[in-house]
Amino acid sequence: MGDERQIIAQRAAKEVKDGMIVNLGIGIPSMVPDFLGKDIRVFFQAENGILGMGPTPKENADGNLSNAAGLPVTVLPGASYFDSAIAFGMIRRGCIDLSILGALQVNARGDLANWIVPGKRVPGVGGAMELAYGAKNLIAVMNHCDKDGKPKIVTECSLPVTTYHCVKKIITEIAVFSIVDQQLYLDELMPGYSLADVKNNTEADFSFSANFKAHD
Amino acid sequence: MGDERQIIAQRAAKEVKDGMIVNLGIGIPSMVPDFLGKDIRVFFQAENGILGMGPTPKENADGNLSNAAGLPVTVLPGASYFDSAIAFGMIRRGCIDLSILGALQVNARGDLANWIVPGKRVPGVGGAMELAYGAKNLIAVMNHCDKDGKPKIVTECSLPVTTYHCVKKIITEIAVFSIVDQQLYLDELMPGYSLADVKNNTEADFSFSANFKAHD
Amino acid sequence: MHLFDKVTDFATAQSAFFDGMTLLFGGFGGVGTPPGLIDCLIDSGVKDVKLIGNDAGFPWIGIGKFVCLERATHLLASHIGSNPTAGDLMNQGKLQVEFSPQGILVERIRSGGVGLNGFLTELSKGTQLEYDKPKVNIGGKEYIYEAPVTGDVGIVYAKKADTFGNLIFDKTARNTNPYVAMASKVTIVEADEIVPMGALAPEEIVVPGIFVKYIVQSKGYNWKWVWETKDK
Amino acid sequence: MHLFDKVTDFATAQSAFFDGMTLLFGGFGGVGTPPGLIDCLIDSGVKDVKLIGNDAGFPWIGIGKFVCLERATHLLASHIGSNPTAGDLMNQGKLQVEFSPQGILVERIRSGGVGLNGFLTELSKGTQLEYDKPKVNIGGKEYIYEAPVTGDVGIVYAKKADTFGNLIFDKTARNTNPYVAMASKVTIVEADEIVPMGALAPEEIVVPGIFVKYIVQSKGYNWKWVWETKDK
């Protein structure tokens, strides 16, 4: 499980290109920086009010310097602090090149559900709605199925939707999908998985990308 | 004329109390600080982005430090600079205790006209509408009559209104009026003027304040 | 209390709290929520409070400590994920929770703080977070109306305050604090350090003192625990 | 052009200007309007420009120099009192002027800059400045709808910029500049001083570089003339 999450994060890291502004959600997305090449210079934004976050401090964490999940961070040269209104101004305005978020469900049209499981988990929406609305590119990273083995890539979301038509790519431990014009395409299989695995674990109908490849 | 303007400013200065936040318009209002007692500690706000303006610099004026009229100023200890949105946020939010503005016409209900003379002068509204809307107390200072000798305290404004029901006091070289619940009251006569002068030069009907006094 | 000396003690600040008040609180996941004023609020005994802020904090950090006492009737926030007790109270009908997208909530507070009458957005359109908010049609397109928010009292945490109330903040402890300061009728600031007027450079001031009513000296913050506890 | 090096020359910046563009300009009475970029705009020869900014400047300072050339078709501003030529052009039908209350105008620019869809206010209700703006009824009360404003290009004057575009401003030359930077598709900053990343403290930065496209080195400002001319 931990390993699967790392594999997903490692694959997601390939989507981060030099010179991007990137916002990472909690969970799997937060592991992405561990897999970036040295030649990739990006700025990470946190919606609580930082642009230019650096790695987790090894010691002497500053209680007033944390990311949106409340975890201690550092800043790089050129970083800035600002208030939450400006932080979300950047996000809605389209200044975030790439947002990588966790998801509970994604449907074939790119609708994202990740804020509530009615009657069970009620975490609340946080900044997800704005990131999904504003980011130029939104990648959902998640385990392919939920804890009960049910597919999370669905025909219709049974959970309340966070934002419609926003997910552009889905990365799981089994496969990578793209969503273009509200159509779901299989891009590639992840190492160790077959097309049958994808078909057996995906509820939504999908086509194959022009450049579909089984492995990297 | 110059002397009259100074007399009006001097009278207006009595309305400035210790501990107030004050915004002054251009023209006569800008002369008010010259007449404040040493024991009166106030903060002047300028809507281009200063709170805590000090006097005009005697030399070495800073091109990037001016009041809303573009004239050079200084700042006092405790002053702050901010952007125009915050400057007007303060104003609309009701943080300005006293605004002293010039006026073209004021009617008996306290409607203020001071932004346009159609077909002639088209300066534009600037910040007047927000000051009139937001200030806790608004005093209009002006010559009692216009250049053609026509009364400026009128039954109905013939000029386009800036803000309705906003003026609480009018100070001219002839008299001081209050406006309470959209009713005009004569508070006092200015030195050298008689009740007849007021009646002859005021178009609007008025009553007498309970504490009406001929002279200070 | 003179315009230029707003420094007071917690007891005086406490007198601003009252039953049924709407309380705005600064902070994001507990970071930047004034710890001394939370204790002061708890100690005040006030109840039926309507809370507005970014989140429900942690049960032991930020507004979370107060939420757990069941003396709040309403909470407007973007999430309550870090405070399971808030979720329990909501499910038991003891706490009415309204969720808002995080950036929309801080803009609602700002809208109240700068004396505007709310704004339009398409952000939550078609989702549960529309609630029964008014829809407004502009140029053939439908938007959600987001109402301004103001507080009877606002509690703010600052790094430094001068005696007039000019404020600067520390790193990510800034978050919603500037707008909470602007949007509250009675803004109470807990500052790590209180300095004389003139000690802050006019250029570095984030919130001008005009928005502040009381300043109290902080005894220090405690939210390092947020993750220290998580790590254990 | 890499994210972390946006410094360029006036010629490259000039290529962002085009006929018919909407241009946002920072500044208040000329103070804070980037003088080199105004000259660059004049030199570009572009015409039919829609201008949006606080005021019409002075005929010899700020946007006023460009306004006098009759190459702008529209001006949205709070006043034109300091530029009689703008008034003449308006009366001759050569320049379409829309007036806005000053604080409402900067909020409209901000609304565009933070990706919102406009806001409601009662400020200009019943006055000529209502124009034909939509009225919105909320809870039985009528408000004026103020639309968001964005620019194809925005020109900004800063005291310092680092190579990423993080900006700080100088005293009252800040005014509308932060929001012009945020609300423009292509934001060009003229800075008195350009410094390496890391030279500005994260806490002092007013506009994060994320909003900036180009940075050019200023040759100095000239608006001390505003009042020097007045005095003579």
C-alpha cells in the first residue's frame, strides 16, 4: 500500500516540468517532490500563503511556517508569504500550472469527487474546489479501487461532486488515463499490470490514447 | 477670498477632536491642519494610501510620497502605507471619523453635489462618493455663494448629486449649519455676518438649532 | 482608550465577548489562531456563539478547543477534517456547519471588511455547496451570490503590533488574520511583541491600526503540537 | 523565457502592445505610473486603446501623455480633472469616458485579478454613475453590480523586482499597482531596481512574481514635476 502510493507519486512526478508553478494536495500528492529530477526547477505554492516552498526541515521546524496540511516546510530563495485571499486569487486566476489532488471518485467526463462521504467522512471541501476550478492542469492521483475493492473511476460519481469537468489526467497504481473533451482515454499501463487488470477494475468506459503504451 | 477660505478652514478645525481619524479633501479642507491646537493628536488618512500624514516637507520632497491631490507630504511615527483598495476599504467600512470635503451645492436634506458641472467642468468623482458614503461624519466647507453670487445651499441640487443624505454640517464664511434627519438647522453666524446675510444668501429653508448662537 | 494606545489586558478584552455573538477567528489549521484569546474565550463562559473561520482547528489547538465545549451553535468554515469532534457534533445536530470553498470564505470576510455587499462567482455552481444561495444572472450567465461576512468580535494573532494597532504577521501565520481584523466590529489582537508607534516601518505594515480595537500581549503560541502530536 | 528570469528590454516589452488592446495602468495622479513604459507605449504607435486606471494623469505626466495623442478610444477612470485635454477629447466625442468611484474602480480591477465575477455595492445608487449597470435584488434590497476588469496588458511601476517578478513598492507609488499586476494577461513591470531571487525578504513582498510576465529596468521617474509645475 505504502509502496503503491510511492509508485503513483513517482509517476505523477513525470508530469512536473521545469518552470512550472505547482500546488500539491495532501496524501499521495505530497510525496511527489521526492521524485523530481535535479534539473527540474519549479515553485510549489501552498494555499495557506506561500509560493516557493522548499523541503521539510530536518530540525528546528518553525511553528509558523507550514504548508496547507499544517506540516513544517522551508522556503527557497525568491519565495513569498501572503494572505489566504491572495493565495486563492492566484489559484482562481489561473496562475497554477499544475495541481495534483487526491480523489475519492472521478468519472469519465472528469468530474471530481473528493470532499465528502455523506454520513461517514465529512472533512469539508478546503481549497479543492478552487484548485480544480483554477489550475491549468489537474491530475487526480489515487488508488485504483477503494478499500472495499470498488472502482473509483466511475460512470457517474455516487459521491457529491467537488467540481465538474476538471480532471485532465488520472494516475493510479494500475494505469494512467487522460480526459479530453469529457472523454476518457487509457494512456498507459503501470509496471506489473495488464489491460485485463484495468478493465476489471474500472467502471467507466474508456478508449485508447493514440500513443497508448503498455509500459514506459 | 483667500482670507475667507482661511476663516472657513479655521472654523472647520474646531470640529477635529483628539483621537480622530480624518480625511481632508482638496481646496479649503487641506488648510484645516494649519489651525489645529497642539493638544489635538489625530491621524490624517489619504485615499491614495497613507494613514498618519504629517506636514508638508520644507525641503527634499519625496516624489513618491504625496497626498491624494499629488502634493508632497511627510509621515508621522505610526504611519502606514497601503494600496488604494485597502485605503477605500477603510473609508467604506466606516473607519474615518470625519471627512471634510469641498462642495458645489448642498441641499437641505444633506445631498452633496461636488463632482461635475455638466458641459463645463468634468473633473470626475474621484474618492468623494466613498468618503460621503462611509465617513461617520461629513462636513461640507465652501463659500456661501458661487462666483455668480448664487446660493450654494439649495432647496434641490441642480447639479448631479454625488451622494444623498450624507452632509451633517456645512461651514461657510457666513454661517454654520447642521443637518439632522434631513432637516437643515442654523447653528451659528460667522464673525461679521448677520442673520439677514444668511437669509439673503441661502436658498434652502432652515430652522434654528436649539443652541443657535450669533457668535462664538 | 485613546486612538494611539490600545494595549490592554485579557480581562478587558474578554468583556467584548457575549452570548450569541458572531466571532471571526484568524488561523489556518490552528496556525495563526491566537492561543491566549482562545483560552480567554473559553474562560469567559459565553455560549451560543456563531463561529466563522477557515476550519475547525484540532481538538487541542486553535478554535477546536472551544468547538469541543459545545458552546458554539454555528460554524462557517471550509473544512472540519482535523477536528473529529466537530464532525460528531454536526452529525448529532448540536453544531450547524456550513461549508464554503476556502478562498471564497476569506473573500466573504474581506467583502465585509472593506464595506462591500458581497460578490459573484461560478465556483460552487451545481454542487452541494451552492446551498440556497441566491443565483444572479448577468449577461445571460448564472452566478452564485456570496454574501459578505462581518463579526461582532474578531480575534487575530500577529507577530508585532504597535500601540495604535498596526500589525505585521509571521510567515504562514498570516493567512486569514488581516481580513478578520478588517471585518470585525471589535477586533482584538494577540501579539507576540508590542512595540511603540514608529517602531514598524510604514512600508512593512500589513494591517493598519485603524481596524484594531484592543491589543493584548501573547504568552506564546502552541501549534507546533499540530504535527508533533501527529508524529507520535 | 524561464519562470525565474523575466528581465527583458523595452523593445521586447513593447511587442506586447497591440491595436485595440485593453491596457491597465498603475498610478494615482501620475505617481506610480511607469514613465519608461508610457514612453514605450507612445513609441509603439499602437492605437484604439481602451485605457483603465485611476485617472487621466497630467498632460505631461503619467498616462496623460498618451491620452493627449488621441490614440485611446475609451477611458475608464475615477477622474480626469488633472488633464484638461482628456476633458476636451471627451466633449469632442473623441474619447469615451466612463467614470467610476475611485475605490470601486480598484475593486473592479482586483475582482478581475483574483478570478472573481464582480461584486455588489450600493455606493452609486441613484446617481449618474449607476449608468446602465445591472441592478441585483438581494433580500429585498437593491444593489449595483460592478463587473470585474482585466487587461490584455498591464503596466506597473515598482521600487524593486527580483528576476521572478516579486515586487515591492515605494510609499504612495503603490496605489493601484498591485491589482493592475494581478488583473492583466501580460503584466509588464518597470522597476527602479532589479535584484536576484532571494534578495527580497519573503515577508516584505507585496506582489508575488506569479502575476508578472516581463520586467524592465527603469530609467527613473519624473513625477516630481506634478507639483513643481503647479508651484511656478
